[in-house]
Amino acid sequence: MSDDQDNKPLSLWEMLQSVFSAALGVQSGKNRARDFSRGKPSHFIILGVLFTVLFVLVIFGVVQLVLHLAGV
């Protein structure tokens, strides 16, 4: 990598990929090192909380749909 890219902050897409990978437990060591060197903790915390809320809402919606289709 060039010196210019080492100091460049992470893009939203890179942060989203890291949050999804971390949620699944498949984050590579290379990307984890990149996140710690170029990312801001506050951005990852906000995205992690948003991902968690969205995940819970999707699971809740799926359960409600299944219960509705089952006639319960």
C-alpha cells in the first residue's frame, strides 16, 4: 500500500464490511489491523449498534410473519 492510503480514513463501505464480518466472526487479521489503524472507534460503535437493532427488528418481523401464517 502507498503511504497515502495508509493515512486515508475508512470509507463507509469498508466500515460496513468490517461490521458485518465481525458480526459473523469471519474478520481477517489484515482487515482488523486496518480497522484499528485507520478507523474511528465511534464510527464502529454506531454502526454496530445500528446493525444490532436492525438484526433484532428483522428477526422480530420474521417471527411475527411465521406466527401470522401459522394462524397463532
